[in-house]
Amino acid sequence: MIRLPALLLIVTLVSSMQEMLQDYRLQLRANSLYEKRDYSNAENTLRQLLSTIPEGRKKTATTFNLACTFYMQGKYAEASAMFAHKPQTAGKDHDIELQSLFNESNSLAMSAIGITAKSSKTVLFRRSLDCLKSVLLNNPNDGDAKINYEIVRRYLHELDTPQHSSSSSTGNKSKTQPKSGISQDMAQRLLEHTQQDESSLMRQLPRNKSTAAKSGSNNMDW
């Protein structure tokens, strides 16, 4: 499942009250569009917001949210690149960084599923696995990362296992083995696991100094 916390609404001091209200309205609009699954317009709104805010945690979270809209539109290459983006606040937003790594892994895996070249698929799946390794090194108890790690590891195992064709097995294999070289059952399993709870993708951060507890569902980050 992808981790897209419900839009994190962070109110920061800006040069004027008018600017603060404008940014806040854009955040609310993006959140509303996202909840309605209007990901294209949510993307446009987040791009507008991203162009007006300075470097800082708010920009880091807005970048994360924009990557989430890419993912939900099936723009997996763009999503993985943006999730991998290292902001100037790197090291200060550890939670967002781990969520970005998790989502980058999913984006890379979905990109791999969508192509047919075995060499390219292998590279993407290995990069996906590396992201999950980093997540688990930081949090060995992350159950979602463990599940996805096993799924991606099995994908790589299937790719590395020679496919032996025979007259007796060709008929059966044609039903389960698509041109991508990955069994349809496994592809569907990752897809379903990745898109669980997509209606709550963006995380809502409290506006006080306390930190929201991590829930079982995955959301978008501000």
C-alpha cells in the first residue's frame, strides 16, 4: 500500500496574512480534489502552491503530496523521481523521508510491472528492494515494508528463474504468465496492496507541536 498521508496542513509565518490565507486555501483545495480522486487538478493546485512557498518543511511536504498525485495517476516514473527528491530540510523530517522511501519503492515496482524489457524490470525491482531495505533498517518492525519486500523479492526470483516451455505446460502458463514475465496473480497482489485506502492518502498533521501517531493506513504528507 502506498503511504500518502491525508494532506498535512501546516500553517507557517509568512510575510503577510494574505499570503498565508492564499497558501492555506490552496492546501484545502488540493486536499478536497484529492479526496474526490480528481488527481489531475490536485496536481495542478499543488504545483501552484509549490511555486509560491519557500524552502522548509511545508515545501518538503507539498513535494511529497505532489508525488502522491503522480502515483495515483499512474505516472510512476515521475512519482519515483519526486519521492526520491532530497529537500534542503533533509534530516529534519525523518518520518516524511521514510514514507518517501516506501512510496518510491512502490512507484519503482509499478514502473517495472508496466514494462516488458527484462533487464529494465530487474533494475527497477532491485532499486525498489533497496528502498525497502532502507526503510526496514530504520524501522525493522514496519509490517507493510516487510510484506512489500517479500512481494518484490519474489518478483526478482521469478525474473531470475529460467522459463522452461514444454508442450504439456504451455497452455497452463499462458493463463498465468503475461508478456511482462510476471505472474498475473503476483502483479494483482502488489497492485491491490499498493492501492489500499486510496481515499485517505494525504495525512493531516496537527497544527500544534505534538506529533501525530502513525496509523495503520498510509496517507499524504505536508
